[in-house]
Amino acid sequence: MVDRLKAAQERNRHLFGTLHGTTPPEVICERGDGVYLYDQNNRKYIDFSGGPHVASLGHGNQKVNEATKKQIDKVSFFFRAFWLNEPLLELAERIIKFAPPNLTMCQFCNSGSEANETAIKIARQYHVERGKPEKYMVVSRWQSYHGMTLGALSVSGHAIRRQKFEPILHQWPKIPAPLCYHCAYELTYPDCDIKCARALEEMINQVGSQYIAAFFIEAVGGAGTACMVPVPEYYPMVREICDKYDVLLIDDEVICGFGRTGKWFGINHWGVNPDIITSAKGMTGGYTPMAVVIIDEKIGKVFSETGAGFMHGFTMEGNPVSAATCLAVIDVLEKEGLVERCARLGEYFFQKGREKLSHHPVVGDIRGRGLLMGIELVQNKETREPFELKRRAANNLQHIAMNHGVMSYPTAGIKNGVSGDALLVSPPFIITEPVIDEAFDLLDAAITNFEKEFLQAEK
């Protein structure tokens, strides 16, 4: 086994690029089963991060595996422009069934970044076809993260991911994130008058509404805000502002979509209908690359009435194997009531997380919704002072947690994009209460070890 690991680490030098800049790992992922992953030595790890945020059904679901194989045996690929694609037609119908009622059309692609890139271009061409070509800017929020392609990164407000590419990004305007734990205005809810939502109208008026095409959101925050949940008034106010100024509301549900927060889409918690939803991770369960952009009927109507084709597309978009796989994932989610289970289990998940972790001096805040949790790490709990970014606190804690047998996802740049660390945990929807207990016990032990290393270093 040691020789095999060394050989894998050596071959790893042929792979270019890694998001976190980590050294070659000390383990090979050998297999997965349910909520567990196993290494080359058959050691078991609880997949408490779900991929991250991907493995909604867990690993090795036979219904999904069989559906994928069945489609491969029939036909694995054909160019969608020349043929009707029955698995994809059915998938679109199924997605529309669970989407907000105004969203009636789907554009498929291969990743969350592609989906957000696609949404930007749909918004742009929609206004062009309506005779408003001056509308081109996309407003978004600081600390948001929408993907790695240039358009998606342009609307992202996560400074760490942006900084090396700033000269080639669109310098579109951004407003503060509605993250109460680090309020940009140093106000306290509810006396704040929801200034973070009113900031959108101020920005639109400052720039000129005639130039604003869309406003990008994450219903519940992802990596950039560690599962930020806006206050109840926020999205209804944002929707009203967008309507007032003829601005499309684009909801990035790459993480939240397909049940992660306990509803089919995260925005459902606020009772607000966006004009476009993008989604990816949960709709695939990690079994295939796939993403979707779900579009308001009014947008499709403009394209059909003008006879305009959408000048966009990908060769592999909506391929029949990925479509059949996603259909099987949705079948399992629906027939086994996993979205509803996620909502019920989410209450226990947060109860146990706070019970087992809140006492730690480095745990500043625990937030999120359903089975999506952000655990923010702080150097000083009273002042909410973060660790210095160069110390890579979240990455170090993730490594310690993995050594304890539990997987989590590290992120940084929570506070103003330049400091603040967090761990995100988002287990498969099939996880049980005893395994949740075990996972938090392992994280508890890992954080204790982390504190000995990081807090003592400060003394």
C-alpha cells in the first residue's frame, strides 16, 4: 500500500492546478458507500462535507448507477441540436415541477460556473432583444462566490478568488453581503432598517438603472460567507427593488438547489420568485457533471416573439447520460422524501452542532439552513477577531479533522474578503442522527487539538 501511495503521489505531478494549493495528499480515495468514504487502507471517513455540497444521496446509490448504465447501453452521446433528447425533455419537465411557478424553461450546461456564466448572457441578450442594449451591468454582493469562469468570477465578490485576475474581470458594482455577524454598517438587526437590502436601490440609482441588467444572489451564502442566512425581510425587499427598476433577479442555487436547505430551492424559504435560478451540485448527486439555468416565462417569450436564438451553448450540454442520471437522482429525492427529511434532520443537525461545538473559544458563529452549516473560526470570541489569513486556520483544521476521520470543507475571506476562516459541513441527506452525533464528536476532538496548536501559539 505504501508503494501504491508513493506511485500515486508521483503521478500527481502531472495534474495541474488545485484550488487550495495543498501538497499531494497522503490518502487515495478508494471507494464510497452511503455516507462514508474509504482510503487505500480501508480506513473509514464520514463524508460530512458531501463533496462539498454535492453527494446529496450519498455514495454508491444503486438506483442511480443502474439508470446511468442503462442509458449508456442505449446511447451515450448525440449532438442535441440535431436530435430530440427524451431523457433531457423529461428532466426539464421534472425540474419545472419543483421550481417557482414563473420559471418554465431550462437551459442545461455542465457546471455551476457555466450555469452562472449562461445566466449573465441570458440577462444581457434579454435586454438587447427588448430594445434596451444599454442594460449590461450585473450588480452582485461582496463575499459572494459564483464560479471560476471570467463572467462568473466578475460577479463574485470573494476577493481571494478574484485578486490574481482583477485586470481581466468586469468591474461591475457590488453591495455589502447581508451577513449580520459581520455587518458592513456595524448595525444590529432589527434596528438596522435592513440597510444591506436598501443598498441595492442606492447602488442602482448611483450607477443609473438604465445600465443595470441583473442582480446576482446566493439564497443562502456559500464559501464566501460560510452559509449566511439573510433576515426574513431581505429578499422580499430585493425583489421589490428589482421590479421597480426593471432588473432581473438571478438566484445562484448551485449549492442550495434540490433540497440542501430543506426545500427544493433555498429561495423558497423567503417566498420570493427570482427571474432566473441556476443550480448544479445537488441535482447530480455527484454522479455526473450537469447544471441547469431555469428561466422565467417572460424571458423565453421575448426570445420567441423576436425569433432570436440564444447565442450560447456547449457541446456536452444536456447529454443523455447526464440527463438520465439526474432524472434518477430526482426520482430518489422525490420518492424517498429526502428533501423533507433534510428539513426535519436539519433541526437536529443544528441542535447537535451548537451543543457540541459552541463552547470552543475558536467557534465564533454557527449558521446555515437544513443540512448546510458554516462554522466560523475566530481568534477572539468576544471581539469576533479572525485569524490572520496567512495562518490558514480553516485548512489546518480541515487536515486535523480528516485525521480524526471526518471530512469538512475549509474556506477563508469571510470578513471583508481578506480575513476570516470557516469550515462548511453539508452531509448527504441519508445521514442518520447517530452518525451526525459521531461526526460532531470527531469535529469536537479535532477543534480541541486545533486550539492547542493555534491558541497556544498566540501566548
